[in-house]
Amino acid sequence: GAVVSQHPSRVICKSGTSVKIECRSLDFQATTMFWYRQFPKKSLMLMATSNEGSKATYEQGVEKDKFLINHASLTLSTLTVTSAHPEDSSFYICSAGTSGRVTDTQYFGPGTRLTVL
Amino acid sequence: GENVEQHPSTLSVQEGDSAVIKCTYSDSASNYFPWYKQELGKRPQLIIDIRSNVGEKKDQRIAVTLNKTAKHFSLHITETQPEDSAVYFCAASRSGGYQKVTFGIGTKLQVIP
């Protein structure tokens, strides 16, 4: 099946620093990738839709200047949390969409646990 | 936008019994309904999905039913095993790959040995 990787898996940083998270589709091309945020024992909340070669589409309430998304190629999207604060601590998960296959679905990366001190 | 409601939020069953999780959706244009299983600290894993042109789909001990008129769909797990314990999310979208997916709040399933 389709494989999506995410790096790093865990990051701890000081308040005020920026953190970059990478999402890669390893064995397929993903025109569209999605970034989610998940708080403990909560559901996945879509933050933004990342389209290769164009600007990301952010969900209502998500600060685009704080959560910078770049989808530079068909296999890589990055999420940068700028000037991170403790309230940004969360589990960030990306997913990549496939189409044209027998199963037309989204596959998730393993997630990145961000802890801001 | 789409709104997906899921219940129950927690479910405990004895090993070997069946578990049923129900979801409703609001967007009549949604036509793809995946179910994900997420273990603690891990990524959601697709376990089964169904499209709007199908009323029921089964894969071994897992089945999903869809009532498009009523806008609800359900996950059925039979002969539950301890390894089925996890959080299950239903979701809905207008397609699979390129459209955003809206998730339910999740159901924490505990299978008691």
C-alpha cells in the first residue's frame, strides 16, 4: 500500500523557536497533502490542505502565518510552526491522497509529537 | 461544511462479543466513508471504507453499513479480540484522495478478555 513518512517523530523545543515537520509520500505522488492536529484523546482536526505548486488552503481559525506550509514537490510537504508556544504542543499528522488506484483514499504519516517548553 | 457525529465515545465489550459504532453526517454530497483505527501514539490506519453506491461492505470480522437516505453509517466488529482495543474514527468526504476528510470524535473501544 501507499507509504507516508513523517520527520521528525518527536521534537522538544523552547518557546519562541520554529519547528519544521516534513511529510513525504514514499511510493506514490501526492498532489494533495493534508495536515492535521490532534490533542490527547481528541479527534483529528484538519489544519490545512497542501497542494503541490500552489498556496495551501487553511481551515477557519488556523493562523497561516504561524503554520507555514510548503508543498514543493509531489512527494514532499512541510509544516513549519513559527515562534512556537506551549499551546502549540500537540500531535501533528499529515496525510497524502491517492487517486486512480483501486483504493482511492488518504494514507497517514506516523505523526510528529511536538512539545514546546 | 461537513459535520460528522459519532457515538458512543467509549465502548466496552467482552471478548467474543460484537461492537457497533454509529456515525451520522450532514453533507449530502459526501460519498466516501472511511473508518480508521488508531492505537495510542500511532497513526490512524484505514480498516475499511465504503462508497455511497454501496450499502454494505464486509472484510472478515469487520463490516460497514451505509444508509445514504438517513445519512448514517455504522461499523460492526464481530468476535472481538483484545487486539481490537483502540480508538476508532469514522469519517466522511466527497471523495477519497483529494478532498478533505471530516472525522468524528472517535470511539474508544475496550475489549475485555
